[in-house]
Amino acid sequence: MKWREMIITAFACVFLIMAGAFGFSFVYQILFHPDTIIENDSEGSAEWQFEQAVYERDILNPFSFVEEETLLQIDGEYLLSDFYHINTELYSDVFHLAGLDWADIENANITTYEFRSDTVEYRNYGLRLLFDIVLGEENGNNSMMIVADKEETPLLFMCKGLNGSESFISYSVEYADLPSKLFDYLAEIDEIFESYSTYHLCINAISDEVPIGEVRPPGSLEEYCRYGEWQVYSDSFVAAYVCIIGDKNFILYYDIVSDIFCGYNIALNEF
């Protein structure tokens, strides 16, 4: 028993000595070398700024999805064709949002990915498949992405040119200063998805984020966008208009060169 007490006492002494040493070192650093604290804080800030910049660029370029460990490439090129022929009206309308039809898609080079079941995208947002599509020469070899949920509903869609740009800007924009084309595009999305359950889950989730005391209009993206804060992320070719409403957001993609909106993301990613 005495040996056990001696061992416990010895460990306690060592712990107190170490704690005192580290504690004094920290207090000494604060009192006599505050510049090192500021430097460390600046380094943390710089790291945060870098991560924020990467995050913002990922918003602008959802194609970075395919580089993540959240996806597993599968042999499923035929699946997009199946989705189209099972639900022709929906997918035709979605392709039309970028000025395309099925004839532009069926001969494209399609790579299919599956979201891993242990990811947030799979568990929280029900995302299942991602189609990374390279269109033919007649469409400028442009890239297109479609992300479908478990109901085979395309929650993320974007078509863009192959051009890239090192320039990058981000800025806030007031609701009153949004382009009129944006509202027309939202109205078109609302009409396309009106009869789909995933869309109504999206709208209900956004509705919960409308400030208390506000009169909630009939639910639609076009209506609820007035309650959000708008942020734009842009390079020389594509702009992402992000509407943030509480913890929810949706994104519209705009092709600067062609002067048209070219995609959307209604997967309700949280900030």
C-alpha cells in the first residue's frame, strides 16, 4: 500500500513541476515577449485567410469536388442516360437552363462518381452521384457537372468553358443591385422543381431561417432570396452569386463571357 502511495506522490510531483514550468513559460512570454504572441496569432490568421480563399474558390469552381476524398469513381456512364429517360421532362428543363439539350449530352465524355456513405454530403444532404461531363467540339469542349440526390434530382448543375483565370474577386451586393436576369433564372428554377419533394424540403429549410417577425411569403427561391445576404465570387469567366439565409444558402452560376446564368446549387450547404 505504501509503495502505491509513494508512486502516486511521485507522479503528482512530476506533474506539478511540469505544469509550473509550462505555466511560467507562458506567462513570461505574455509579459516580456508579446510580439511572439502577436506573430503566432498572425500566423493563425494567415492560415485562416488561406483556407477561406480556398473555400471561396471552391464555391466558384464546384468541379474541385472530383479531387476530394468524398467521391469514388464508378463504372456508371450509362446512369445519366437512365436518369434522363426515366425523367425526361426534368432533365430536359435542367439542360435548357444552360442552352443545351440531350443531343448535346448523349455523345459527351461522362465520368461518374459516387459519394462515399461516411461523408457529410451523403449523410446530411442525401447526395449520391456526380457526373463530370466534357461536351463535344460543337459545344466548345465545355465542362458540365450534375450532382443528383437519392431521388435522382439534380441539386447541383453547372456548365462552364474550359478557360481559367488567376484573377479572383469577392464582394457583397445588395438585393436591389442584383441583375434582373437573376430573378428570371430563379423563377425558372422554381417552375422546374415545383412538383419535386427535394425542392420543397429545400424551401421549407430556407423558410425556417427567415427572421422572426417577418411575414413569410409563399415559398420559392425567387421569394425567399430577398431575405438573404448576397455575396459574389468571380474570376474573369464565371461568377457565383451566393444567397446566405441564416445557416442555409443557394448558389447561382453566371457565365460572364456568354452573359447568361449557367447553373445552380440548391444542395443547402451550411456556412
